[in-house]
Amino acid sequence: MTARTTRRTTAKSRIAAVGAIAVAGTMLLTACGDQTKGGSTTADSTKSSTGASSPADLLPQDIKAKGVIKVGSDIAYPPVEFKDKSGKVVGIDPDLGAALGKELGVKFEFENGTFDTLISGLRAKRYQLAMSAMTDTKDRQEGVDSETKKKVGEGVDFVDYFTAGVSIYTKKGDDQGIKTWSDLCGKKIAVQRGTVSHDLAKAESKKCTGGKKIAIESYDTDLEAQTRLRSGGADAGSSDFPVAAYAVKTSGGGKDFQLVGEQVEAAPYGIAIAKGNDQLTKAIQAALNAIIKSGEYDKIIAKWGVEAGAVTEAKINGGS
């Protein structure tokens, strides 16, 4: 819910890609992402003056007939997707889903599930899309387990819609000297299971020397990991930058947590679609390009204070 999946760890190369957050004010995501290289462009899926199909025309007929697209999502990842005090599903993804639905003439229905089961849910056809701060990577595209590098499924296609990196945070005023991932050796970190934070912690632990491995506690949701850190049961937590920054800004009125060190591994979030659904993939790509062109996309991104993570065009499988 990295960016949620494995990314290659790269020391401080992220400094050029991301900046700092103004925790006391509007939360800003400063992540870069080259949206001009790799992946599919928009030429094959957008409406043109010559009469090419509109996004709604590209939608598969069975989905048109139902008028609904079911979206698998781990709805406990504010500000990307979460439930407000009234129980309504809100956040960046639900807002974008509503805008895409208007463009396609259907309703996006978000269904809650644990993050590490979303791709299997696509394969089982419980939903047509997974939209949950999921990082677009080659491993996910190819159905490869990020840790063992073994083939575990047929993979998914992604329509990329945002860019984010990963951050470490600690209890406020108690960073215990943690500034980088290597500083976590000999300490305990709480993370959400199946996320890039989880994968980075496991990869970093293998590098630790002197028997000082990282003690990793993984949870079904990021909120559970935050609770563990808040209670003193861990030394640090890690999440996607917008999520970590939101927790720092809001938890305990801003008194619970603090960000430490630099953000790492900026990569695209993608809307995941099971392989073999090319028509649906192109329809989602076209709809996303349409709301980018209309300015609706920028309005939604600005609403949540994460403008620097915005993309300028929808790419298919642009992750690495």
C-alpha cells in the first residue's frame, strides 16, 4: 500500500525525487515519477476528433449492463482510502473512483479486503479492479513473488495514477537515532503485511551484521501497526509517504509521531486489473486521461494535499 509492493532500495537517491512535509499545515507529497518513459501512452485509448471511441464506449458490455465496477481495496489507509466518522468510505482513491465512474457511466463500488489478498481477489473475480495504493512493479505484472522470485500467479496489468515513496516514522521526541533503514538493525518495526515497507524491512534485515537483525511485526492493516508503535510495542513504523505524513499530522492531534530520515523508493501507484481484460484496462486508462485533461484529477489531488505525486498521463504497466 506502497506504494504497496517490493521496490529496489536506493540510499538517498530519493532526495531528488521527494521533499519534506509541512506537518503542521497542508500535507504535501513531494514524490517524483518520470511519466514520460516506459509503459503505454494514451494514443490507443482516448477519444479523438476523428471519432475514436470514448472511455464509456471502450467499457466491456457486461460491465455496462451491470452499471457497476467492483473495486477491491484495503479501506484502512488514510488518506488514500479510509472510513470517516460516519462510516463513509473516503480518500484519494474513492474520489478518483467516483470521477472515473462518471466518465465511464458506471458506479465504482469499493469492497474492503486485506491488502495481501487483493490480487487473488482479482483472479477469483470477486472484483474487476484493485485500487488500494498498490505499487506497479514488474513482479506484480508478471505474477512473481517479490521475495522468492518464484512464479505464483499470472500477474496483473496496471493503469498508473499517482506516485509515492516510503517513509519511516517514530514516536514523537523518541527517534532512537533512527534516520535510515540501516539504523533499524537491532530494533523493532511495525508494518502492514505485504507492503513495500514490509519488503524493505525484510531486505534490510538481511544486511544487518553482528546478529542485530530487525525485529519485524506485520499486521493486516497499517492502522494496527500504528497502534503498536503508539503503545510502545515497536521502535518505528513505516508506510507510504502520504500515509505516514497523514498519521504524523493527525494522530493524537499531531503529538504521537514524527517522520525520520528521507523518503525512499518513489514509484507509481497502479489500478490493478487481471490479465486478459485488455478492453477494461484501456477503458480505465482512457477515463483517467479524460479526468486529467478536464482538470478533475488535479482538483481531487489538491483536495488531499498531495499535488506533487500527481501524474500528467495514464500509463499502462509503467512500473519497474
